[in-house]
Amino acid sequence: MASPGLRDETWPSLALEAWSDTCATLHLWTQIAGKIRAAQSPWINHSWHVTLYVTSRGLTTSPIPYGARTFQIDFDFLGHNLAIESSDGRTGGLPLEPQSVAAFYHRLMEEMRRLDLHIAIHKKPNEVAEPIRFDQDEIHRAYDRDYANRFWRVLVQADRVMKEFRGRFIGKCSPVHLFWGALDLAVTRFSGRRAPTHPGGIPNLPDSVTREAYSHEVSSCGFWPGGGAIPYPAFYSYAYPEPAGFAAASVQPAAAFYSTDFREFILPYEAVRQSESPNQLLLDFLQTTYEAAAGLAKWDRDALER
């Protein structure tokens, strides 16, 4: 059993109300980096070509093609800077500090041009209410170093446990990756069967993108810093299409519940953080919610699981 001090270091407190302004700003900064990756990358099914990945210092786009060169953009939440590295050896960057989204956008694009990386992106944020163009957003400007670091440390733990969960599945499965649209770390398993057409309707996201993302049956899970009807950080798990009886399924641990607002099972992050065995509690949640989805939808589990 970990001591309270060690647990706080490994699974830090992340109450949304304590860093909501920083979270909103960082969300938009990651969208800018993600859209740069999206603009230069060949399409991969379910928008897997746009995501960010957890690193030992923060988040990365991974290498992005640019002609015969590649480059990547890294958020460093230990040194609190953003770095651009090109395969020709040139580097650039800027500090992560309180600054408006517009200032961040212009500074990043200036650094990109200095490295002969000339890329235009769609400047309207996705999946946020009342979006403001990146180059015009002077409202979102908070950056609390401590909470940005805490968020990354939670992602490190979630990424590690979710990769263990992913390793149990031999069917088609996504990487563990961060979708900057909703700022959630996710991993998605597929049954291999086609799904009914998704109704779409996600704010500021083309329905065609949503429908391609959910073209096949999925059981998906992840971590999200919270918002709206779930005003706290949480792990989630859902199925599309949702099989009959899923909402009433018995899942573990006892702190997990089905949200009718989100149509997902929710496990508050604080329940994981305060557990004597956070890893096992989270794995139990991921496994039992997947089993509920796959069992009720009659997936061919013998062929899909290791």
C-alpha cells in the first residue's frame, strides 16, 4: 500500500475548479498543435492521425511529415516550454506561461515560419461551445505551472494503466492517445462489425468526422478532466452502439455509475486516487465495463481477447 504522500505525488489532486481557467487555455493550445499535425498528416481511420501522445515530460504530436523532412511539437510540463524539432537539426520553441491563445498562436506560427515550416490550419476550435478563432482569442490566457504539471502526471498514470488494459486485446484497437477535441486520453476496442450511422451533433465538429469515427462497433474508455454535468476529473467507458441493458450492467468498483447525461459509465478520478490500489481499481473499471459492452453485444470474445 502506498503512503498518502507517495500517492499524492503519483496520483495528484486535480479538482477542476482549482485549474479550470488553465485547463481551458491548455485545451486550446493543444488544439493548435493538433491541427498542425492534422493539416500535414495522411488520414488514418477514426482520426487517429490527429492525436497527441503522452511522453516522459508532457505531450507530443510525434513526427509530422513536411516534404522530405519531419518535425514534431512537444509540450514539456517539467520545464514548461513548447519545443519544435525538425529532422534537419533546426529547433524552435516558446515558453509555456500565462499568455492569450492569440499570442500563443502567433508565437508558434512565427517559430514555425522561422524553421521554414509554412502550414495553415483551420483557426476555429472544435468541440467547444462558443468557439473563438485562435488568432483572435484574448480571453483564455491562464497558465498555472503546478496544475499543468499535475494534469500531465495524471495522464502518465492513466496512459500506463490503459496500455496494460490495451495489451489484453488482440482485435483491432486504437493506440492510447489524447484527442484534443475534448482533451481526453482514450483507447478504443473494435468488434470488427459495422455500426449503424452515428447521428452526429457534436458541437463544432463535422458530422462526417463523427460518423467515420464510429463506423464500426466500439467499446471505448479514457480519462477526462471534467466539465458540464461531470464537474470533476473522471474515467469513462461507453459502447457504440450501446447494447440493450448496458446502463443497468453490474460493473466495478462501487464508486462507478452510469451517467444518463453522457450515456457512459463514470468513475470519479478521486475514487481512483484515494484507493489503496489505484492501478487495480482502474483496471477493474476498464475490464468490467468492457465485458458488459462486449457480452451484451455478443462480440466474438474468444477471437478478440488474449
